[in-house]
Amino acid sequence: MTIVDVFHRISVVLVETVQPGNIGSTARAMSNMGLSRLKLVNPRGVLSSECLKMAGRAAEIVTGAAVFNSVEDALEDENVIIATTSSRDREAKQRLYSPREIAPLVREYATSQKVALVFGSEKRGLTDDHLALCQYVVTIPAHPGHPVLNLAQAVMVLAYEIYNCQGIDLNPQAVLASQQSRQEMFDHLERTLLRIGFLSSSNPGHIMNSIRRFLGKAELTPRDIQILRGILSQIEWFAAEGHKLEAEKIRKP
């Protein structure tokens, strides 16, 4: 397997980018570090003259970018999702990795899985709901007096660390579940927990985001998803019908 094969499995996802020039500068940074898969969620001015000028010789990354209406749609075929955030004014709800810490994981995952690097808009960054979709969160250490990097600078720092690091042995033979199948599992879980009264109907997201974070740390395979959803289906059946039966008629041999 060549480094080109590995890097082709890594995508950069820009969410609601405001300045077209930042899309072009990101494409140029990606090209410098061997990345080519760009995904855009609700961008502004994708093919503007400013965007293409900033992209320079990497303009084909911009013209070939896939455009989506939602973060969920952009990530549904990805296996491993890594969010980026500034830690400024944000309570750390899960471990924050530096680019140097996450880079070996990205390299090794990308030998067999699709990996997405997700960057928020220049104004707001990623929301808590966006972060809950991701298994890992990266923040770039910077001077506390001015901790927020330009979008393309952040892409370059992370891409540089990935390009220059050595991977680690994770078990690349395991095929991980896609984000779409994980999302379907979480939707199923939320419906079930609402039905049995575990979640508040007025604010289910408060607990669900926590559940997403700790389950997101697991390297779930399609078989894992199948088992978890089977458990949920059994809970739903019991809530509807099974509780009416005697215990001996429910237990499996």
C-alpha cells in the first residue's frame, strides 16, 4: 500500500465556511501535504475568483469538492471522524488531542478506514452537536492571548503532522462501522430510551450527546452495531409486549 492510497482515505470537511478565500487556501494546504478529498457543508462562494486564486495550482481540489447540506450527510460514509476546535471558552467534555498526538492514529486508521478531519466555520467553529458526532477532538496549542488560528492555518498544522508522522499498529484488519450506521444506531437508541422514559422528551439531546461521546470512543464494527440494535429491539418488544409474559417464557435457553 502506497502513501497515496493512505492519504486518499483522509478527507477534510469544512463546515459553513464564510470566506471563499479560506476554501482556496485550505485546498492549497491540502495539496502541499498530499491530501485531495475535500467536502464542503453549506459553503459560500465555492468557485468565486477569490477562492480559485487562493487555491492556485490546487484549484482542482476545489472544483472536485463534494458539497453537502448537512454535516451528517457529509460524514455518513466515513469510519473515523476527528473534530477540530479551539478550547477557548469551551468546557472540555472529552479528551482533547494535539495534532501531534492524533497524527499517528490518523495514519494507521487510514490504512484501511475512511477518516474525516472536520473544521468549523471561521465565526463559530463546530457546535456541541457537531462534536458529538466525532470520536476524537483535536485542538491546536497556541498562545493564550491569541489562540484561534486562521482556518487554512489550522488545516495545514494538522495535515503537516499527519504527513510527517509514523503510524502505529491498531489492528487495521478490523472493518469499522460507517458514520451512517452509527447514526442509525444512535437514532434507534434515542427512540428506545424515550419510549422507556430514560430520556427527557423536552431535552433528549443533553444525555444523548454524552452517550454519543462515550460510545464514540469505541471502535464499533458492523457486527457490534447489529448486536446493539438487536438489544434495543428486544427492549422495545419487552416494553410493548414482553412484560405481559411470565419470565420463563421470555428467557432464552
